Amino acid sequence: MNPSTALARVLVDELLRGGVTDAVVAPGSRSAPVALALAAAERAGRLTLHVRIDERTAAFLALGLARASGRPVPVLTTSGTATAHLHAAVLEADAAGVPLLALTADRPPELRDTGANQTIAQPGLYGGAVRAAVDVGVPEAGREEAQNRYWRSLVAKALLVARGALSGDPGPVHLNLPLREPLLPDDDADGRPDGPWSGRPGGAPWTEGAAAAPDRAAGTGPARTLVVVGDGPPGLGRAAGELARAQGWPVVAEPSSGAWGGSARGGALLLGVPDWVAAHRPERVLVVGRPTLSRPVAALLADPAVRVETVAASPRWPDAGRSTTRVGALPAPGAPADPSWRAAWCTAADRVGAVVDGLLDAAPGLTAGRIARDLVAGLPAGALLVLGSSTPVRDVDRLAAPRPDLTVLANRGVAGIDGTVSTAVGAARVHGGPAFALLGDLTLLHDLQGLLVGEGEPRPDLTVVVPDNDGGGIFAQLEPGEPRHEAGYRRVFGTPHGRDLVAVAEALGWPAQRLSGPGQLPGALAAGGPRVVVAGTDQRAEAALAVRLRSAAAEALRGD
């Protein structure tokens, strides 16, 4: 067995022993030994392999698989610029705490800095975005036992670090794999490596780890506590939600937080009413995850009259406003709060929800806000919902009634729109039931290759709903949409694409339809996936509706 093949087979065997069930490959020559080892594992029934023709799409597919499953997912590329196309997904995995494993094949050291084909400086390529980065070293003949122990230990450690098993801080890991020719196997073996390349008995991983037990803080602190839950590990979000229910604390949670089902509806609209906030200001805000969606939430966290405590189990914690006064574990349960504290928030949320529903129902034509509200309400119990960054996730956050029986995901780590289709496809494959995605038109166009499914792979039960406002409609609701910027708005912010998205989706092999009214949405959702559903909306009308919604919320809470 040549050295490159030996490394590849040991690496794949140890990945499987460590709990990896899915892997993603983008084709290439230098990565051939690992790709062939992964294919052999698939033939043996030990792995599900996903093949994509584009490295960026492959990376975001792996991100979706890892995010929905909670398991590390490797994505393999060849050398050169192929490795650069993983960077956006690595950045998202870093900020969102997703266990992505970047495996980049490389030229051996003697070919670096020589002008050799497809050779760049790959060690350290992803900088501080990864939890660990290792330039593995070139496999050599005659050092079987030592290399086997090194490779297996290295892979096991990479999986533990990616999971955050010891730190509580999951995230991406980069293994750079310099490989010399020959790159193709020189034997007939097609199974687990044996002899000097054997692993631990019984299929155990080389190194096992146990989750660290964080030191829980004593006491519950001030009674008027609000729990704000942003995007992050769903298990932590659920734990925060359970604690809040036991203590009688209101919750304002983002849709992808894991605690959204117990959140006050329209929390961002509530917090956008200064008079109401002044009368119901919490003494303490317990922050879990990364709140990123709402300016009113950010303003509350920056309020010097509020004590901000952040839940974190590592040196990495969110504090965009630099207002955190304490960092630690979730507090231990204590005496429940006065029931009137939570009741005031629930009553206000009901009032705001009623005026939201009235305005959305009365708005003429199709609006992105109504689509978001009706989509969430119309999904079957147990469904998966993937939300695009930009407007869709904010519309769900502000306008939809939270549901505890849905799994909601969003790439909120660095909140890019790139790779969202691939993320949704990957998450849908893991979910095992009906899956849906709500994406803006530019988000869909940014990752059209995500609609391409590998040959011989099952097509996902995924319905992608796209409010199409012909460009970057979120800017109409922000400062660039103000009348004083009208001269340059359409050119550099509105960015109309002029494409028929139904035709675009059909060209890529997905059934697609266009909605002519909100009453058609339930039938489109019931039709099943794969499917793309497009609804035409208007940027300026959406911006005007957003203003009316904020005013109506303030009116509903006047005098409360």
C-alpha cells in the first residue's frame, strides 16, 4: 500500500470510528486517495457520500449536514484555489459553532513556492476562523506504526475539537493533507485498513472525550429578568427556554435559537416601542447565543440601566455592545418571579400580534411579511424550516407566531446569504421529513448550483419559497432606502436582476410555480419537494408596510 493511500484509508476509518456518517467531496486529482477511500466506505455501507462539482456548494452542503445533525461533517477538496472556495462556509461554521471539517489535499513541500501547478500556501489558509489547523505532513514509507498512531490520534482530536467536546465551543477544523504521487491505490484492498494500520479494537475511536461540566452559578439574581436567546447551539437555547419557563421569565428568542417556541411573539416590535420598554424595563437580561437580528434588542443590551449577563462555556462569548457584566453558565433555578412580570410581556405580545395580523391581512397583493407569517403557520408539525439571512429571517422573527414543533435553522454565524440553498439541501437530507426554506431572490440566485443534486443521489423533500422583489429589497427598509439616496438606490442597492425565477429553477431540474395570491400558498406547501415556489413582491411597498407595522405596534401598546 503506497503512503498516500495508507493515510487516506486510516483517516477515513478513524473518521467513521469517531461518529462521522456523512462526507462531501468535490472532485480533483490531488485529493484522489481520500476520495477513493470515502467511496469505498460508501460501498461498504459505512458512510453516506455527497458529491458536488463546485467546492463552495460542497462546503455549504457539509455545513447544512453538520448543522442539522450536530455531527462533524468533512468536506474534501483538491489543492490550489479549490481550497479557497471553502472559506465562506468555514467563516459561517466558526461564528455559528458548527462542526465542519475542512480536508484540503496539498502538494508536498518540495513543490511549494516553485510555481508548480495548482499550488498555493494552504497551511493556515483559514486563519483564526478554525478551532484548530494542522499541516499533517507527507506520508512516508517504512514508518507504518508511528504514522498510524499519529494519524489516528490527530483525526480523533480534530473530531473532539470540532464537536467542542472538551471546550463547549464547537466549530470548524482544518486538516491540510500534503500527498506525494502515486495517488491511486496499488493494491486490490477495498475495506478497513489492517495490520500496522489497524485502529482500536471493537471499532472504538483512537481517543474518546467527555463533555466538560460547566460550573453552574448559584442563585437567580433580580426577579425582573428577561431572557434573550440568539442563534447558537439549539441544546443550549432549549435549556435556556426551560429555565425561563420554570422561573416565570419572559423570553425574546430568535427563530434559529432553539428557544423560539417559547418566545414572546414579535419581541423585536415590543422592544421597538420606547414608552413600553421604559415601563417594563428588565433589571437583568440573560443573553444566550448570539443575538444578531434586531436593533431594538441591541439597544436594550446597551442600556446602562440593565444588567447584562451572558451564558458561555468558553473564552468566546457574544458582546457586540461590550455591555456584559458577567459571563458564566446558566444560573441554577431559584424562586420563581412574580407571575405578573411574564404576564405583562405575554399580554403585550398578544396585542402586537393582533395588529400585525390585521395589517398583513389587509395589505393588497402578496407581501413578504404575510408569506413569512403564513408559511410558519402552515407547516406540518415536525417540519424543518431553513431561513435565509436578510429579510426572511427578520420577517419570521417579527411577524410569525412562534411554534415549538418546528426545527428552524439559519446561517446567522456571520449572516451571509451565500450557500443558503446548499445548506438547506444538506439539512433536508438529514432531517428525514418534510423540509422548507424561505429565501430572498438574491439568496437563491447566489447559490443556484445548490439546486444541482449529485448523480444517483435522492432528491430532497425540500420546498423553497422565494418572495421575489427583484433585487436587494432589505435596503429599502434601511438608511439607503431613504428618499435622499434615491439617485443611487436602484443601481447599487436595489440591484434588479430581472430574471424569471420559475424558469431559472426549472432549468436546474426543480419543479417550480408562481403564486398569484396568498391563498395559493397552502396548496404549494402541501405539494411536496423538491419544489421552488416564487411570489412576486414590491421593495418599496414592503418598506412602507414595515413602517406601518412599527407604528401600529406602538399604538397597540399606548398607555400600557
